[in-house]
Amino acid sequence: MRFIIIKGYDNEDIAVNASNITSIKMMGNHVAFCMSGDIPITTQFTNIEAAVDYIQRASSITLTQGV
């Protein structure tokens, strides 16, 4: 499982399992990630190409167990 961080439309950080992205589409003027079995996530990307490029290049999140 590979998690990446994206910025949602409202500037919130969202950890996304890159394997669960089923499609990326324009919803009005916004790019949205469609996730398997979930509602679309509206993002700050300006076009689909930029979103795909980011997914391919983004660093994975390292999860550590808190003390």
C-alpha cells in the first residue's frame, strides 16, 4: 500500500492510497480523484496531466507508530 499526500480543494492535507485511485476527472473546473468505493476527492490540481504527474512522482508517506 502506497500512501501519498495531496491538497484537497479546501487546502486540507489528505493521505491517499495511490492504489485505490480508479480515475481522475474534471468536475466542473476542478480535478477530482475517484477512489474505489468512496466519494470523489476534489483537489487543487488545475488539470488531469498535472495530477497524474504528481501521483507518479510523489514520495510515499512513512507511517511510524507513536509513543
